[in-house]
Amino acid sequence: MSRRREHVPTRPTWRCRACGIAWPCSAAKLRLLGEYRHDRVALTVYLATLQAEAAEQLAELDHGVNPADLADRFVSWTRARG
């Protein structure tokens, strides 16, 4: 039986373990939205913490990541849509 790989980040590259794209990938976003559906603020705090960790690790790898791009990638999508 094959084991499904979870859509979680690999550190220090912050790529998705399952699909290889920049984390959080679409599958991870859907899972996180479901897990935090009743507490969007907690989701935002959690992802902001991971964003800070990613910024530090990606800087050490010299990936030249723009902090604004990381904000879009990690936090901006969590805002409730009205």
C-alpha cells in the first residue's frame, strides 16, 4: 500500500514535501483553512511565525527572497473574504 505524502514544508528550502512547490501549496492552504476554520486569527499568527522562520532560513541559503513576497505567500491569503 502506498503512503500519501503530506503537504508540509521541508526546511530550510520551504518547498512542499509532497508536490515540491513553494509551501504553503494549494493543498496545504486548503488543509490549514479547514483546520483553522473557526479561528482565522490563530491561523494568521501561526503562519506569521512560520514566515519569520522561513525568512531567516531562506536568507541563510541566500535565496534573495523579498519579505513582501513571503507575506503574500504565508499570510495574505488567510484574510477572510467578504
